[in-house]
Amino acid sequence: MSTSLTIEQIARIAQVSRSTVSRVLNNHPSVRPEVRDRVLQVISETQYTPHAAARSLASSRTNVIGLIIPRSATTIFMDPFFPQIIQGIAEATNREGYFLMLSMVTADLEQTFYHRIVRGRQFDGVIMLSSDIDDPILPLLIKDRIPLVLIGHHPYFQNLSAIDVENRDGARVAVTHLITLGHRRIATITGLLHMVVGLDRRDGYKQAMLESGLPIVPELMVEGEFSQEGGYRAMQQLLALPEPPTAVFSASDAMSIGALRAVAEAGLQVPRDLALVSFDDLPVAAFATPPLTTMHQPILEMGAAAVISLITQLENRTAAPQQIRLAAHLIVRQSCGGTP
């Protein structure tokens, strides 16, 4: 039989009211067992599929999870971190029976996006990549009590569900590794410092230096914007110093790729002339020249954990916020000059 039947036609065939069919579809307990069985038999025989919009109106649920990335599409697809985190989220939503709506929002469109899409309840809850500390969307989500999970964390909004990597401790481990190899003049190429992840990895660098009794030298800390171009410019600046560093901690693999180019153009070699340790362990790290020593962060697992945390909220609105920190671990390859 045709699958284009309406709920009214199903009700007529089963000799019940439209509201009874709706209650059966939404597993409402107030339907008598014999009536429920009759409606389900008609649904089975007709291969009826309830219309998604009608089902969501009845249940106030869309089974859609919104992923908000407050950056431009160009930036997102140039950074190899984002495709991996999106993959982890998409695979988890599929496994859990949800759909994913991806929204990449630039600063000039944030307010319009919020009022049209978020307040319009186009999805049940939101996963948001923690970006700028002062991003205006996050306070609105909190004020309107939208079910929310951050990937990353926020220094001011502590009582939120958030999934993150131990960025500060991971950076500390990376820099400590360079110190154990004998380096004392160690620089860092930081990420954007209006982002929590950029601050955390910079602070991990500073912590390792101070714990080892080494001074914090401002000229050895250069911002690289989390991009290849930024890493390239930052490394050029470091190599132009009267006393260049002997080792560099780069806060992302993308910046490290740009940094390697700057080193090669200067007629130098990694690790012979300069040791380099990175953060992320993206696929490109193992294929760089030389392969990058880097902190591995479990990006796919972060995405999956964010989905599970959000679904927990949706199914139990009284659940306590979850603060999950995943460990990063050092992958030693050739770029640091140590033994893999």
C-alpha cells in the first residue's frame, strides 16, 4: 500500500481518532492495549511513516542537534582540526539516531542567526565550539536555557557541560620534553590569545619553563593565529632575533607546517639547527618533513563525548553539568631530535 497516507487516513482505517493515532506514535501511556495493537497493525500493514514535522510538533522534539562553529567557512575548512571534530560529532549523532545541523556563523550574522534558528527551536540542543572568549552567542544560549555542550571550555561560565583536552598540561609536557633534551632557549608560537585554547597552551609553556627554573622571555612568545601562514610568519620573526631559540613549541600542527617552511627558507634544518614540538597530532604530522613530534589529542573522541553529554541533558533536564577533560599524550618523532 502507498506510504503517502496521512495520519487522518490511518485513524479512519483503524477506526480511532486522529489524537489516538498521535498518542500511539508518541508511545503515550493513556492508550488501551487493544487499541494500541490495532493502530500498530494498521501502521505495519500500510507501511506508514509519520511525517517528521508532525511528529516533532507532537513531541516538542526535532531529533536534530545543532553544531555551532562561530567562524567563517573559509577558516574552518583551512584548519584540519575542524573536519575531524565534525566527523566525530556526525558519527556519534548517527549512532544515537539524531540528525546534525552544522552552522558556521561569522560575527556579522551571529545575532540574526540566533533569533531565526536558535530561538526558533530548529534543533533540540546545541554543541558549540568554544571560540572567542567574548563571543556574544554563548550568553544568549545560557540565558534562554538552551541545552548546551561546549567543546573547549570558558573561563567565566564554569557551570556548563564542556568537553576538552588537557591543553595546559599537554603543552607543559611538550615543553618539558624539549627541556629534558637539553634546550634552554625555548620559544613558543602561540595560537590566538583571545581563545581559551590559545591561552591554555601558552600557559602550559610558561608553566614548564618556570618549573624548570628558566626565564619567561617575551620576545620568545609570538602569536601564530593557529594557521600555516601565521606559523610561517611567527617562525620568521623568531629566526630574525639576535639570539634565535634552539627549540620551539608550536601550539598547533597547522602552525608547525608553516614554521617548517620558514626554517627551510632560512637555510636551516629541523632538528639539526632547531628542535620543534607541536600539538594536535593531525594526520599531516606524520607526513611532514621531518615528521612532527606532537601532543596527540583524541579529536574524534571529543566529538562523540560532546554528543553523549548533550543527549544526556535532553533526556534528563535535571542532570548535573559534565566537565570532561581528555588526556593528551606525547608522540615522539624526528622533529625534536630525540629518540622516537
